Amino acid sequence: MALTKKLLVAFAAQLLVFVALLAVSLNAMDKMLVARQWIRHSREVMGKTDAVEIDLINIETGERGYALTGRETFLDPLNLGIRSFQRDYDALKALTSDNQKQQAALSELNDGYKRWLETDVSRLIALRREVNSGSRNFQSVVDFIDSENGKKQMDSMREILSRIAQTELSLLKERDAKSEDLTRRTKELIIFGGAAGVLIGIIISFLIALNIKRPLAAAVKFAEKTKAGDYSATLPVQRKDEIGVFLSALRSMMDRVNDYTAKLKDQSSLLDLAHDAIFVRDMEGRIVFWNCGAEQTYGWSKDEALGKEPQDLLKARYPEPVEDILETVVTSGRWEGELQHVTSKGVSITLASRWALRRDAHGNPSGFLEINRDVTEHKEADRRIHSYLKKLEESNSVLQDFAFVASHDLQEPLRKLSIYSDRLWSGYAEALGNDGQQYLNKIQEAAMRMRELIESLLVYSRVATQAAPFVSVDLRMLIDEVIRDLDVPIHETGASVEIRDLPTIQADPSQMRQLFQNILGNALKFHMQDRNPVIKIYGVPCWNDLCRIIVEDNGIGFDEKYLDLIFQPFQRLHGKSSSYKGSGMGLAICRKIVQRHNGMIVAKSRQGEGSTFMVTLPRKQLDEFSQEKVAA
């Protein structure tokens, strides 16, 4: 056989080998693309599952909003949710048509959804419409909601959606593992093909003249770059013979490899978008992955961290032996807790850490994923809060000391001043003359006013320092007692008091008596001289287990620009020479009492037309010392 034919036969044989390798590579890449399509399919299913849950939440939001307020606008999200649910449900059912388990779960979800619409949503809307029409009271809506029938059905549907998502998440993990395995095998095949190409080029270069030396040299160079991991290398194709065909096919294959490698890099870069520090250690404890969040948290770059052990790099301090933590992760698959790390600058930080076990394609443990969030500032904030609470306790102690001083030491000189001024008046009034009597009278008035101010300030301080526990208080009975206490000014002014619809709440009875005695006393004091006072006290239902008590009068009123001023201590809208006497502490005491009961007091008024005070209080207190605020 001629040398040329032998070379042709050898070349043809080698070419067949490359074509076979190319076919296998293309087949592997096709499988990878199919695997990625299945991964995208799983993500679509999980996205649609979230969309269905959002639809259910919109329906529930519209239902509850309409039930509580009676506003038709709340039916818009409900109707939108109903329309969107059917569309998203049909899409989800179509996406999972190949999975009988998911189909069964979706059928169960659809049955629960229809039952929920019929037995809860429709009934509650109908019930609220009966309330709007006046045929039912609002309590029937509250009772229906408190039965929690709708909540149980909603929880059941969420549990079904969670099962669907977990099933799809398991499929996603399997498909991700399969995709990674295919990627590894494809890279190995490509490397093997490149090595074979180099070998063929070396053999043929010794047998063929300079005619084919240059393209083969280019192929060798291209293969060397590819083997080194440089997938951006180019391979020029200028021949139309068999070598040219081979080089063209090789370039096309590498283009596809480059595209796939870029996609993998894009996917892995998603972890760099997380603000948390995320790194992976292998079974020997060495760091094999280090995201940008870890670089920002610790200050160590990826090159500095890879290959190191966290205990050495981060000076890790664990709440328990690290061996026990690793054993927990291997056994249960996860661990959560707090630990201490040291940054590259030597700063110790506290982190909320979550560990998870990483497995290979065969299900064997291959490493540990660690996600750490810096909570140092939160810990410091907790410490400051505890410090502020301690200071508050000290402040209350000082306030108690002041109350003792105000009730004893400060009032003793006033009592003596009053006693001796009374004796001076009774024994020496004529000797003092008119001017002296006026001066003595002013001294007595000033002493009396000082006593009133001290007593008011004492009452103000005792709201917090000598408070009684919260008990059940019938506001109707309590206000009846206040009316009896105010019988004299009511009779003198010819006032009429109307009381209706007052609730029973948890409160401090003595402070509630003080609150309404101050408000009603003001209504009797600040009345118009040309008309008898008319006072109305009534309760109105509120929301979130709150109630509102309204006190209206037809008195002198005030300019609403003083709304903030009237609740401040020692603030009076009338001068000392005015016929309306007072210490300026009454409404300040009222606001402090309401705040202690986790409520709010506001007012509105118009001069010459009267005032309205609105007190919002919880029906039930969380605990005796709760200071949570409520909306007006």
C-alpha cells in the first residue's frame, strides 16, 4: 500500500475517532440542556406555587378587610385574587401534568379552595352585608371570624402548597445534581478529545508535509489553552479539506462549551449577590467556596480564604465543640446558632449561623454549607435597651422619692404658712389696714395655689409609681360613681349628663375614676354662663379589641391650635386672674393615665361650641407593665 494511502487510511481512522468523540460530546451537552430545561421547569412550578399562595392571601385580605370595615373597595383584591387563582392554578396544573403526586395535591387544593369560598368567604361577605343593611350587628361578624374556620381552611391550603413546593424542591435538587454530574463528565470528555487531537496532530505532523503543519500547530495551541481552562481561545479555520472540517467542528463544540460555562458562572454569581457571608468547607474542613458577602463581612479575599480552615482563618469560637456541631449537621442535615469570628482587622463579631450538609450526586456527604449573618449591632442594641430599662427603673425610683418629698417635706412649710397667715388675719386684720389685708390675702391665695400645684404634681407622679394592677372595670358603674361625686357642681350648674353604651375593660379602677372625674370636672367648670351644661358620655366599637369612649360637652371650647398644649403639665389656656381656676395639671394627668393603660387620648373643639374628648383603650391589657402604643 502506498504511503499516501496509508496516511489517508490513518487519517481517516483518526478522523472517525474525533467524530465519535464529537458526537458523544454533543450528546452529553444535549443532555445537559435537557437537564437545565427541567431545572427551569421546577423553578416555574415553584414560582406558580408562590403565585397561587399570593392569590389566596389577596382573597383572605379582601375578605377580612370588607368584613371588618364594610367598605366595598376591599372586595377589589378579593375578586382579583379569585380570577388570578384560577389562572395560576390552571397553569400550575399544566406544568405538573407529568407528576401524579403533584396532580393529586392540586386536586386536594382545588377542593379545599372551593370549600373555603363557599363556607367561609361567601358566608362572611354575606354576613357583613347583613350588618351593613342593619339586619345584624357587628358582633356576629366578630364571632364568625373568632370561630377560626376560615383560618383552619387557609392553613390547610398553605400546607398543601408547602407540600407541592417541597416536592418540587426535591426534584430541583436531584436535577441540579444531575446537571453538575453531566457538566463534569462533559468537561472530562472535552479534555480527552483535546488530548486526542493533540496526539493526532503530532503523528500526522511527522508524516505530512508543511502543507498541514500550520493548522495542526494552531490546533495544538488551541487545545493547550482549552486544557488550561482558557475557553476564550479562538481557532481560525481556512481549509476546506478534512482537517478544515475537523477544526470547524471543534470550534463549534468549544463555542457551545463556552456558552454553557458562562451560564454556570452566571448561576454561581447569584450567591455573590447575597449580603450574608456564605462559604463551603469540604469534609476535611478546608474552605472550597467563598462568596462576596464573606469578603465584605470578614475582609478576607477569595484567594486568601480558599484552602484555609475556618478555625484558623476566622479564629472561630463556637457555643459547643465543633465536632458536636458537625455531627449534628451530618445526622440532622442542619444546625443553627450563634458564634464568634474575628475579621481580618482583628475585630470580633457575633454572627447568626446556619449550617447545612452538602451531598454529592450519590447522596454521600461532600461538605458543609455555612451561612453567617453579622448580628453584632443587634446585640449591641439589645445591650443598650437593657441599659435604658435600668435607667428607667432608676428614674422611677427617683420619682417615688420625689413623691414622698412632695407629700411630706414640701407641704409642711405650706401648712405652717397657712396656719400663721390665718392667725395673723384673725388677730391683727384691723391693725394691718386695707393694704396689709390685701397683701395677706394674696399670701393665702398663693399658698393655696402652691398646695394645689404640689398635690396635682403628686397625683401625676403616682400614676406610674403607685399604680394598682389591672382588673375588670365596668365603666358604666364607675362613671355613675363619678357623677355622684360631682353631684354638687352638677346641681349648681343645672347640668344634664347622658350616659350610654359604655364597655367593661381591664384597667386600674382608681386611675379610671381620676381620668373621667378630671374630664367631667372640666366640662362642668368651663361652661357657658348663658346656658346649662349638656354632657354626653358614650362608647363606640373600635378595631383590634379596642374601644373608644367619647365625652362631649357644650362648654366654652378652645382653639384647636392648643391641642398639644392642653395635655402638657402646668399649661393653662386661661390666666391666673380668670374666673376659671385650676392648676393646669388635670389633662396632663389624664394623658399619663391613658398612656399607662396603653391607650391614647385626643380632643377636638371649637370656641363657643364645646369640646369632644376621645379616649381609646384596649379591652384587655397584655400585662400590668406593658407600654405598647395603639393607633388613634
